Amino acid sequence: MSYPQGRGADPRMRHPVAMFRDHLPSAERSADSVEAPFLELLARGATADAYEQPVLLARAEGLPADRVAALEQAKLLALRVRTEIEGRRRREAELSALFETAHDLAGLRDLDAVLQAIVQRARSLLGTDVAYLSLNDTARGDTYMRVTEGSVAARFQQLRLGMGEGLGGLVAQTARPYVTDDYFKDERFQHTRTIDAGVRDEGLVAILGVPLMIGPQVIGVLFAADRRARVFEREQIALLGSFAALAAAAIDTANALADTRSALDRLGRANDIIRDRSGVIERASDVHDRLAELVLRGGGVHDVAAAVSEVLDGTVEFAEPGATPATAVEAARADGHAVRHGDDWVTAVAAGGELLGALVLRGHPGLDPVDQRTLERAAMVTSLLLLARRSASEAEQRVRGELLDDLLDARDRDPRLLRERAARLHADLDGLHVVLAARLDATAADADQEASARRRLWSAASHLATTRHGLAAARDGGTVLLLPLGPGDTATTLARRTARQLGTAVHEAVSVGASAPVDRLAARPEAVASAYTEGRRCLEALRLLGRAGDGAAAEDFGFLGLLLAGDRDISGFVDRTIGGVVAYDERRGTDLLHTLDAYFASGMSPARTKDALHVHVNTVAQRLERVGRLLGDDWQSPARTLEIQLALRLHRLSSGAPR
């Protein structure tokens, strides 16, 4: 820190020692004046007690009273100067720490590391036993520990504070700093058994908490705490508030710009190489131009690999996650640089905390730093391309879902606007379409797994809809698709093919119910909602019939689709009605069920039945006699025949046999 010189300068900006000399009488400013011993003490940073020594020595030597008085005055001035110097050093240290933290934030790559540095520096500068930081959980409505420094109690490190509970919960709720010199005696705070137990385990007494703010929103709390009673000064509260502002900025930046900041950091390091090695500027510029051209003309990851292969005079390949040795990829990811793996070089393609793949330079054991940076820059560009494509894909999926939601829910939409929106997505609402309801058949062990499975189903359905120029949206715990009916397709074949494709994509059984074909949807969007209801009814029929992972359309069920709506015991009805005949066929290898089908199809005429089965009429009579013994003498009564025919149809549907 520099200070203005001269007697005319602003006294607030003058060096403390100069101010000290200015306050001494002019007669005392000689080389052997009273200031000399105190200047020496100031120069070597002596303790406050050491400033008594010159005065005590003067008295012991019997120096004149005016000399002793001058020494007393010089001592007081020196102590003031010492206090001023220490204050300025402390403020300089605080500013330096804030600058270093801001610098870390500017080069943010690891949010946890930045937050850890913030609590470490806050603890060091405030001289507290513990510093810690909590973040608000909007879903649960509380705030939880994220980073601690100096903590020794596991229960304390895992604390969650409800809004308004304890000191931290009150800060998180009110967006105001709070401080206490003895937490357990302070009745301003809502004490709970869990929070008090955690604070007691840690042994904390004095606690200061300031809010982490992003605009008007509180996202967490930064704390400093001691295991003894202590009064925090206003400057210390302000300092912790400054660290809290940096922590909030770090979190906001990491959430919104982590990928971009990582890319800029890599580009910055690449530019450092260019500045340090002027001899390779032209080559590095060529790499930059090639990659930039690829990005601008919409090139893909394999185009990047091909371009870098030319520059490095080798073979560069992009590998999907898991296709490269995990140890090499993890090492490159942790180090942030390309690493050597045998005769290859591997660099991770990552964004934030997600591994997107790797770039591998094959058979090139020798690699200078510039070529290594070239490979790393290519990985960065590859990650940006992958993220851009993912973002574009997700945006298109959302737009397709919104259009289908409008068709299902908003029946008064302008047909012209619906057609225009569909045309931008390469979908033709005037063509023949089928509405399909898709649902996972398995139930996940917990809510998180089930939500993840549903997201995978929605993603797979959205991809299928994009490739087929259709629409898809998440709805009712599953997914609804609107797909055009292709040449030679029926609603049934489309439903079964969609069930197979979605099941393969998500690695789980997916059932699909389809409506009858509908057209001119822009002019009559209400038809979409009706068709969706029909598709869901078919989906429910598949579930009741135990045909998990299959697809079916309304045409497959006829009037039975209405009977199958709701939660009915289909298998129990079939077993009660024709279970004896089914069991007899399975046990004896006979075909009485087929005989019954033919008998009813022939109008209950044995003569026409024998023609349909190509057997003798006596054979038909013998079989029907056996059926009568199994089902009862009244089996041919009108009421029983209706039930038996319905059971035969249900049994055929549940077994998937052709009609």
C-alpha cells in the first residue's frame, strides 16, 4: 500500500509514520529524539507491551520530567500509529481475500472449491472457530448445510433448518443478518431439538449469519461461529456480508454459466500458450479458424475430430462415455488436461459435472504442449457443440409438447395458427394421424427412480416424434404421441411398432394404446382429446389383459373396449366361466376351446360346425358332450352362451391369439 508524501497531502492518506512524526514537537525530531525507539518498535512490529520499555528506561535513568513526558506522548502516538497500521493491514488482508475470492469466481471451474475457499477465508479473517454455508431447498422449504470449515460434528454437518427455525432459518426467512453472543440463551430464535442438538455437538456459542442474496431472493446463509461467547463488530458483519455476496455470485454464475465459463477458461489458457510461444501463433490461429468455421457452419463432433486430425498429423476420434478406459478419462477430467494412455492421448469432453465423452489421439506417444492444448481446445469445442445440439433438441421437444398440449386442452385455438406452428415443426395436421398413449409397465422402487424412468420415456417419445414428423408430450404419468399414419400402416401396427421402439430405447416394457385414425386436426382439435381418451382406454385394456409391453388399437377390441374400462377381474371371469375347458385342453392336449369357437360361429349348428372343423359330425357331438360335462347341463342356455362367448373372446385377447 502506497501513501501520498508531503505536508500538503490529505492527512487521511498520509503514511502512519509520517503522521506520527508530524504530531511530535519540532524539537524532538532529531536523530536522537524521542521518536527513534518508537520508530524502531514500529519498524519491527513489536507488541503493544514493548512500547512501555523506552518510558520505563527513561524513568529508571532519572531523565528530566519533560523528557519523560515527551516519551509518554511519543508512546501514545506510536500506539495510535500501530493501531492504524494494524487496522490498515487488516483491511488490506480483507480486501486481498475478497479480491482473491473474486478472482476465483472469475475463473470458476469447481463451485465446491470456490465455496470452500470463501468459508475458509471468512473463518480466517474473522478469527472464528467455525465457518459454514447453507443453501435453501425450495422444494422442501428449508435450508441445508452445503460447506463447513472447522466443523468436527457429523450431526451438525448434516443439519437442515426449517424456514424461521434457529438463527440460520431466521436469516433465510427474513433476508437479514442476525448475530448472537450466546445462542442457547437467546430467546429471539426458534429453538428445536434437532438444531440445538447439532449446535451443542459442535459446541458453538456465538454465531453470526448473513443472507446469500441473488437480487431480492435469498438462496442461503453464510455463518461464522465461535465456541465461546463473543461480540461480533460491525466491520466483521460487513466483511462476512461481502463474502456472502461473492458466494451468491459464485452459485448464480455456476448455475447459469458453468459451461460457458469453462469454455472461456480453456480458450484463455490456449491464448496464454499463443502469447508465450510466438513461434506457433500461425499454427494455433489455423486451429482456431478451422474450429470456428466448423461451429459457424453447424459441423458435428466428428467434423471437429477430422479437422484436429489434420492439424496434429494423427487420428483423432470422438468416443462416447464408457467407450474409453475409465481411468484415463477420469484422470483427464480431474486434471483438466489431456493425459497419456499408452501410445494414445485422451482428453475428457465435459460440461460442468457431466461427462459427455472423450477425444482420443491414436498412436501419438509424443505430444508437445501446443499440440496438447490443441487437443484440449477441440474437446472444449466438442462439448459446446454437444450442449448446443442438446439445447436445441430439448427446445424443439418442448415446442412440440406445447403444441400437442394446446391440441388436447385448448379447443378454441385458431386453426390457421395451429397449422403454422405445426409447419415450423415439419408436421402436417391435415394428414391422417393416430393418437397413442404410452406408459411404462414396471413401477420403480422409489419416486426418484420412477421420475427418471418417466423422463427417459418422454425423451424417447420426443425423439421418435421428431423423426416421424409428429408431436409428443408428457401427460397422466406417461406420454402421448401424435404420429402420422404411413403407407401400409394401420393403427394396430403403428401401436405395436411404437411399443417396441420405446421399450428398446428405455430398456423397459412400454405398453401403447392407439386411437382410430383421425384427420384435419387443425380444423377440429377436439378430435385429438377424444382420440387420446380412446387410446388410454386401449392402454387400460392391455393392462387388464396382462399384455405388458404390447401395443393395440381400438379396432382390436371392438365393443370389448368399453367393457374393459375400469378395474375389472378379467382373468377371474374367464376362469369361472370356461376354466374347466381350458384346464382340460391343457391337461389332455385336446382342442375343445376351438370346437366351442367354431360351434358358436356356425350358429350352434353341429352340421355346419363339422364342416368348419373338417371332422365327422359324431366327433363334434362327442366333443360337445364333453363340454357339457365340464360346464354343466345349462351351458347352451341363452344367458350361459353369452357369458361363454364373452369369456372365449377375452381368453383369446389375453393370450394374444388371432381372432
